[in-house]
Amino acid sequence: DDFAYGEKLNVKLTQPYIQLNYGLVEKINEGNKIKTIAVIQGRNSTLNKLAELGQSFTIRDYPDTISCMDAVANNETNAAVIHSMAFDQLSYHAKYQYLHFHAIPSLNMNLCLGVSNRSNPNLFNILEKVASSLGNTTEAIATKYSSLPHIYTYRDYLTYGAPFLLTIIVLLLLVGSLLFWSKRQKRLS
């Protein structure tokens, strides 16, 4: 949605067809001032929006959303700039259980379609009409995307299932001990 950047690249941008809600992913109850922020590599608009916040951050580039969240979880950075739908799709994993999403409206981004200024003007007009009709469709897709089924990892099962598993093991040991004791008592009598 950075029309000035589009002009710099000789690209015409359509009106936005969806807004992605961005914010910072941080550790729960960290309480520290944010010093380092993970961002996805090549996202110039993210860097520009962070600069507009008027605070001094050290920026670290990562190849994708998962790497950014891993950086926060592994204490490589204090925070990461992520959009809310991506956080919703990843936050259920055990390794992210101590992370939370803090929405920052000034980081939100609007998605647009773009074409070269040298392209046929009719192409831009067609894309503009497509973009204006995409609004409701993309919101429906975004809602569906955020409600996709979770795919748990082995670590997730161990972390979330450990108390249940431990209870089953203790009960099995208790039942086994009672059976052993009962058989031993029968032999002795």
C-alpha cells in the first residue's frame, strides 16, 4: 500500500483489497524494553513503518514468519513483526506457548495489485475492478485461513500431553503394584 514506493518502482497500485493486521509478537510478561525486532527479509514497508514509530530498534532479518517467531522464542530478539493470521496459525505450537501478539494498528498493511506504468492502461483498469470486487472474497478467505485445523508436532504432544501421560503411567504402576501385592499375598496365605 506504499504508493510512493510504487511510483519509485514505476508501478501503478490498485486500491487495497484487504488489510493485514500487524503487530509485535513478544514473550508474555517479559517487561523489557524492546531492543531487537525480527522482520521478514525484504519487507521495506515494514521497516518504514517501524521507523515511523519513532523508537530506536535493532532490526534482524529472517527468511520467514516461523524464523521470526523462533527468534523471539529462542531469545535472539525481543519481538517480531508478524500479521495476526500468521500468529493465529502458529501460536498453538508448544515452542510458542509463552508468546503473545500485541496489535499495533500503525503497522497494518493493505494489499494491492500492481502493474508497470508502461503497461496497457486497460490492464490497470481491469485490475482495479478485480481488486474492488475482491474485498468480501478475501475477508472470507482470511477467516477460513485463520480457522484451518492445527497440525501438531511430536513436541506439542509431549508438552501438552505430558500431565495426562504421567497420570496414566502412575495409574498403571499403581495397578501393577496392587496386582503384584495381591498375588504375593495369595501365595503367602
